[in-house]
Amino acid sequence: AQKVTQAQTEISVVEKEDVTLDCVYETRDTTYYLFWYKQPPSGELVFLIRRNSFDEQNEISGRYSWNFQKSTSSFNFTITASQVVDSAVYFCALSGGSNYKLTFGKGTLLTVNP
Amino acid sequence: DGGITQSPKYLFRKEGQNVTLSCEQNLNHDAMYWYRQDPGQGLRLIYYSQIVNDFQKGDIAEGYSVSREKKESFPLTVTSAQKNPTAFYLCASSPQGNNQPQHFGDGTRLSIL
């Protein structure tokens, strides 16, 4: 069975602080895919990044960066110099095997205060 | 613009009533999904469909039904058998393949009158 754990339920920071959102996953599949989504107050989920299990390179996109480590089954997300617009719920998700099911973590509510 | 349209945005259900949530996509995606979101629970999969005229139960299918008669449409019916239907419902679609990111609609918030 697949499982995604986001241990941080809520995080509150002040604007311009760096913040890291943790994601730990469990799977028996040798090939799998990890995703991060952002859910702003409006409700829709916005896709941020996908990473496959064979690619452990870190990725940076503007103020966002992701650290994938198979040895610790983690796929952490860092926002550098946070902004108020980053306030949202962030979900980590996992898919693998032969089906299309995405297993979501319970999400981390990030509040960035001015 | 391509995207996923969910309607209505807010829906109220009376006791014993079935209600249907609409989901339409113009992204030409083969796969479509319905999720339920409760506070602090993340997203849980209700049903998914990989192709027209075929669908599978997700983790919490009891009390729900779906149909997939057209590629663009995947309506969800919340039946009277669903005893706790108050939640935020999200529809998503994706191309074939479990490596494909899912694209989400804006959601429907269902409440009990």
C-alpha cells in the first residue's frame, strides 16, 4: 500500500523567510512518481512539480526548490524568500504501479504573514 | 481556454435526496477522477475513469455513483445512501499514464440542509 505523510499540519512564517515543507512516502513500487500541488484559498489544486523515482536531481524553479532523497523516502519542498501569495495548503502526492491512483498526504497549511 | 469546469460551485442537499455534480473538461484527457476533501483529511479518491464507458471505485465509493458516457464529461451523483455528504468535491483529469499530473477543477462545496 502507498502512503504519504506530511507531518507539518500548519506552518506560519513572516514574509521573506525561507520555509521547508516535509513529505515522506511509502511504496513497494520500484517505479513511482511524486507530485506537489498548491491549493490557494480559492480551492482549485495547482500542479507544481512531478519527479520520477529514477531521477534524484534536485530541482529549482524561481523561489521554489525540491529535494528528493530515495534513501530517506522524502521529497521536501522549499520556498525561498516567502511571499504573502505563497499562503496556501500544499499537498504532496504519490502514484505508482499499474493504476492511476494518486495518494495524497493530508496537506500543510502555510501562512505567510506580512 | 482549456480546463475543467465544475458546477455548481455550491450545492445544498435535503435529507433523502440524490444530487449530481457536474464535471466537464476540454483538455482531451482520457482519464478523469473525483475526490472528496474534508478538513484535515487531504483528498480521498471516490471514483476514476481511464476511458469512456469504464470506471473504477476508489477508496470511498460507497454512497456515490458515476457515469462516463462522453470523454468530456464525468458526473458524480451523491446518493441518499451517503450519510455524511458535506464536503468539498474536486474533479480532475489527466492524459493516460500514472506519471501524468492531474489537472483540477475549482470544486463544488456540498452541504446538507
